[in-house]
Amino acid sequence: MSQQQTETAAPAIDEVSRRNGRLAAYTERFGSPFNITTFGKTHEASVVKAKYEALAPGEKTTDHISVAGRVMAIRNNGMFIVILDDSDRLQIFHDLKTLSPEHAEKLDLIDLGDIIGVTGIVRRTPRGEITVDAVELSLLSKALEPPPEKFHGLKDVDFRFRHREQDLVASQRTRDTLRARFKMITLIRQFLNDKGFLEVETPMLHVLAGGATAKPFTTHHNALDMPLYMRVATELHLKRLVIGGISEKVYEIGRCFRNEGTSPRHNPEFTSIELYQAFVDFREMIAITEAIVHHVVLSLHGTSKIKFAEHEIDFTPPWPRRGMVDLIKEHTGLDLYAIPDAAAARAAALKIGVQTESGVSWGQVVEAAFGDKVEHNLVQPTHVIDLPKEISPLAKAWPDRPHVAQRFETYVNGWEIANAFSELNDPREQRARFEEQAEQKRGPDDPPHPIDEDFLKAMAFGMPPMGGMGMGIDRLAMLMTDSQTIREVIAFPTMRPVD
RNA sequence: GACCUCGUAGCUCAGCCGGUAGAGCAUCUGACUUUUAAUCAGGGGGUCGCGGGUUCAAAUCCCGCCGAGGUCACCA
């Protein structure tokens, strides 16, 4: 073999093949990392850093500890390795001059992204970094794919959502955001459990998708040869559980599915919490809504005020209660209470730039005007009360104000985050409302609303007066994490497949 | 569903008044060795989203498709 041939550059090899080669070499020499089932980890990275916080630069201990995590950086030919576990980063040191040949061989086969376990001695380097001087090194799992770029991380939004595991490894922000979202759900559970609520489960597969006016996903049960719908809300079954007396206070945190457009605030599947409490009305729901949200804000941020985009939002209860029609008047000058006729109200709304379909009810005009002219202004937490009965088919109306429902919607940052009412419990009235709703078609291609006879039969069995509230967990998570899109707070948002 | 914008190396990006593709990180080789996005020298790596058109020549211009982001519509 000539001198020139030995100096020829290494043949081109792709990253995966190269890593497979190193895996084979490691396996040959030390056994397959994939045969390893356990590692006796004694410390989390953050615990190591906290425990040895008092060490002075250059100070060494004699404490042996074992840590494990993903290799995030390799500097100085492996002299310094930075690993990341679920708590923090931690630096590992190898003195290359005194390393045993076997240990050096192992070290040489470690790549960025590998999962390693290290046993060693804690010290603080002269430059100030808490470090583990490695005595033993084990490859616990091989990364055959390389990690994202170490400084810029993953920027491609599409790729980040399709491969959240890589996004999580690369981005502290993503870890913080998703952890906050999941912790928030636990906080709400604990809060309600402490208040005596029973967490329940209701079906996701519905024969009729009721409880909200939304387009459902359809599916099919083969053995029963029948169509089924993914639930759009948990409302009707939760009420049936309270009717049966399983508990006077129930809640469900769960996924709902709506076959509608996506947007920065809409994902086809989203998580709602709905809760129902017997013998109280919407006013108690206002109190519990404020209490839940304030508890979450305080627990996650340690303060009642949070930053969202350019706003500071103050969640200190109580939050203002404002009439929907009053707010429209305040923002546009139009007093829809003075125009009770639907057609006249529609014409008046048109003059202020609010367009509605012909034949809509007075309540739908109010809803449209509110949505166009008021909603986006409600940045600080606000309960919008006195919603029209016509757009509240499951809510009680006021006996002395028959066109106004005992209902509120809570708005923050211009978004509806909660919706609650004194639940209608008169089965005759409920049937009439459903029938009225069934006659209204949502759009030219939409089927009419089906009437849920099972629910009506349940209500006829005797439903206690109760308050109910529903809240969008995803939007609350967006607020808590200063996330501008719902996809940031959903671990795996719905995506079209790439080819 | 409509409109606007984007899609270049594994990752982050430049090139886009048409002339045949570049940088940093990663990777490989070598040097150095208490680093902190380590450093220095050199090498390899690209169907420029896919398909078609215009042209002597297309990453670049035009059309269609796919995917994404934004705005709107629907909605929570």
C-alpha cells in the first residue's frame, strides 16, 4: 500500500452508517448497550448542582455519585462532556492523560445524542463548573440519528411538532412549556379533589355528538355495524351521572374532538374540563372558575400577574362581571336591548359593520356583534354575563328576563376560556329548546342537530338544580406559558403526514 | 375552505436582477489540551419540496401539486 493511498481521505459515509459502525465497535468490545436494562443512578443533575453549590472553584470532594443522561456536547476530544437529564445539564470530565486504554476506547465511541451513565467524583472546576470526574462510563443507549444543531436548536416549526422528542432535547423553552401544561392539569385535579369533586370518565364514542354545536368526527364500529361520533363535549353524560347521584360534584378532564378548521387557537382534538355541582347556580361557577385559574397562576408563577405577549394580565379575583349587551353598547353605541326584534336588530348591527345571515335570532345578532366588536378587547379576566337565551340551549333563563340566560363566559386576552351556566333541568323546556335548535341549520351543508332522547329521558327522571362549567385547558396553558399558538402547548398537535 | 408568505447539506441559514450551489454547527483527518457555542488547519457531504413549462442555460422566472406558517371563515 503506497503512501498516497494511506493518505486518501476517508470515504464519504452518512451519519447513520457512521453511528451504526460505532455501535458495532462498542458492542464487539463491551457488549450491546441495548442489552442493558438498569442503571443505578444516584443523583439528578439539578440535585448535584444544588448539593455542591458551596464548593469553591477548584475544590474537590471524595463523593462518588452516579448520573445518567443524553450527551449534549463533547469538548476537547472528550475531556468535557455535557449530559442532559430531566432536571438539568451536568458536565462530565475525563483526564485523557491518565485514562485507562479501555476507558479511552469507550469514550472514543460516544457520540452526541447517546445516553450514557457515569460514576465519578464531584468537584468544581477552576472555571466554576460543577463537574463529575468520570471513573466509570457506560453507553446505555446509542443514538443512531444525530441531535439537532447544538446552538440554534430546531427552528423549523413543522419539524418541531412532528418530532417533539427532538424539540424537547433541543429546547429548554419547549420542556418548560409542556411541563407547565401537564403540571397545570395535575394542579386542577388536586384542587377539585380537595373540594370534594369526583373525577369521572364518560364515553368518547357517541351515538349522537351532543353538548355543543360543533361538527363531529365520524367513525364506524365494525362488529355492531353502526356509525359512531367522537365526542365534541362531555356535558350530557356528566349531567346524567349527577342525575344518578354518583356524586353531587363531578368533573372530567378529557379530550374532545371537533371536525373544524385549525388555527393558532384551534386543534382538532383539545382538552376540556367540565365540572358540575348540584344545588348551586352559575354564581358559584364564577367563584370556582376564578379559584381554579388563580390557583393555577399562583402555583406556576408564584404571583397573580403574568406576562402574555405585550400584556400584563392580573388574575387577582374577583374579576369584573359585564353584561354582553352592555359591553356591545359600550364599544359601539348600539343598544340591542332597545331593539328586541330580530330583523331590526340585524339591520342595526349591519350599520355598525356586523354582518349576519338572514333569519338569525336576536340572540345570534348579539353573539355576532359581541364577537366582532367586543371580544378582542377583553384582555384582563372578565366574566361576560347575561348571554341571550337563544344561544344558550342548555342554560336556564331568568324567570323575570326570559330572553337572558343565567350564564357567563370568561374572557382573557380576548379568548373565551370558560363557559358556564345554571343548567336547565326542566325536561319539557329542554325538549323545546332542542327542537328549536334542530330546525336551525348551521350551514348549507351541515346536518340538523339531532335530539338526544336518552339525555331528555335522563332529565325527565329528575335532575337537581346545578351549575356547570367548561374550560379550555389548552388556551389556559397558552396563557400560563406565554405561547402564541395552541400547538406549542400540545405535545403532538395534529399534522398532515409528509407524503 | 379562501388569500398571502415560505420550503437550499443531518441542523441553522446565505445565494433568488437566470450562467450550473456556499457558510456555521454536526461529521471525518490532523494539531492542541481545564473547556463552557472550546480553538486551529484540512477533507467529505446537496434529487436546491415534487412535477411540468419558458430558455442555449432554472435553486433563481411561470404554472400545477405536496407540506408548513400567517390572516380570514367556522369554532373552544
